[in-house]
Amino acid sequence: MSIFITVAIIFLVLMIVYQIAQASEYAAALRATEKERQKKTNYIMASLLVAFFFFGLYAIWQCHFSLLDRMLPKSASLQGEAYDMMFKVTLITTGIVFFITHALLFWFAFKYKATDDRKTSFFFAHNNKLELIWTTVPAIVMAVLVAIGLRNWMTVTSPAPADAHVIEIVGKQFNWIVRYPGTDKVLGKRNYRDINDATNVLGIDQKDPASKDDIVAQNGEMHLVVGKPVKLIIGSRDVIHDVGLPHFRLKMDAVPGITTTLWFTPTITSAEMKEITKNPNFVYEISCDQMCGKGHYSMRGTIIVETQAEYDKWLASQAPYFAPAAPAAAPAADSAAAATPAVAVK
């Protein structure tokens, strides 16, 4: 009996050793398979990264040209052309940097993917020359771009030419109020204490002689003369608004209690822009580019750029804001009675 148990134990031990050996062989095979699978996976992922890079560039290219007809038309102001050029310079500069850095990024991901024989050949934690290059070069480029932007900004916020047309635009929730000087070409003074929505929306000082011929448009419509500089005097009656002129590439905050200004020269009439855009319903827009309340979405004005003759004709048709009331006409019956001679009654 003891011999049988001994033989059985020896047999079990041999079986266990055999199974361990088999398991070792299986593990080695699995390790080899896993390593091969990992190698293939690395190659596939690296290749997909390169393919994704080219696909992304193609998608950007196609997206640009498919949306080209929805972009803003060319700038309608002389100053806006400088902003368009600044945008192009910035886009080209950053685009070149983007392409180079991302091309290298995706190429390195493919070229230096993990392999069995890849070992680290060189390693350094710090390099002063590289630090100096990638800090100084972007700083210089950024300084140049900022200088171009400041130059354009100083242009539109500098004193306007002496012959500039002066127009005041005031924002209030939720529309634009536009005021033009009359024949004297001078805007009357304002006092916020005199503001009254029924009779004096801007608080214009009626005692100021310059205000007698001022024209006020409460429908947010602004008339400009093509080729003539215009200076906008910008303000707000309540909260912060922003005079956005996308077609002229300009904008300026309208801040309560503070007067801001900008000037520009329109170069394309509304009629010409309709032909350029092939849109008979085209209008220049005044948008509020500052969230100003629940009715912000509806705060929209329009601009009409026209010739000097067309502007003079429009201006002549406008009545001053404080125009004297016309005398009431005499009743028709009284007029008829006055015209009929009295008849004596016998």
C-alpha cells in the first residue's frame, strides 16, 4: 500500500513538473506573440498618425474654400485694409510655424516609434542655446506683430482729419441712436440729466445754439459719404455696448459716462458692395459686440455709404430734432365761411 502511495505521489509530482514546463512554454509563446503584436500595433498607430496629419491638412484646405463665399467681403474702409493685411501677415506667420512644428511632431512619432533594437543614444536635460532660440525668436516675432497692431490702433484712435464728418452714435438697450450735426456742422452739447425718452432721448441741451439743427435718427441708421473721413463720437446711456463695424474691420466700446472715438474713411458705397457681393439685399451692419442684456441679439443698426450728392439730398429731407411745430391749419368750415361774404338778413 505504501509503495502504491509512493508511486502515485511520484506520478503526481512528474505531472506537476510537466504542467509547469508546459505553462512555461505557453508563457514564452505568449510573450513572443505579445511582443510581435505590440510591434505591429506601434507601426499601425505611427502610420495612422502620419495619415491623420495629411488628412487634417486636406480638411483645413477644403473647409477654407467651401466657406470662402460666406466670409466677409473685402474691407470697405481704408483703415480696414491695413487690418486685413495685419491679419494676413499673422495668419501666414503662424501658419508656417504650425506646419513646421506639426510636420515634425507627426514625423517623429512615426520615425521614432518603439522597436526591439531602439535604444536611447543621447539624452540631455538642458540646453541653453535651444532655450535661447525658442524663447527669443517667438518673442521677436510677437513683438513685430504687436507693433503692427498698435500702429493700426493708434491710426483709428488718433485725432481725425480736420475735414472729417462728425457723427455721434449712442447705444441703449437695445438700439442705436445716431445724431448728425446740421448745416453748422457742430453737434450741440448734451446733459444726461435732460434725457427723456419721449422728448429728448440724448439729453441734448436745447439752450445751446449748435443743437437747434441737430438731426437724430433712432432707427439705428447711419449715413456716410464715400471717400470722406468720418469721426464717430461713441457713448452709452445705460450699460457697456460695443460699436461693431465688421465690414469696415473696426470696433469700439460704448461706455456709460465715458466718450470714446474712432475715425475711418469709407471706400465702397452700399450700391457698389451689392454688386461685389452679388447680393441685392446687402447692407452694412452695426452690431453690438458686447453682451448687454437679454435683448442683445436684436441690437443691430445699418450703415448706408453713398455719394456726397446722395448724402446732401438725404440730409436736406431730414427735420431737426427740435424743429418747431408747424402751425395748426384753420378748420375748413371756418375758411369757407371766411371766404363767403355775409348776407344781410331783412
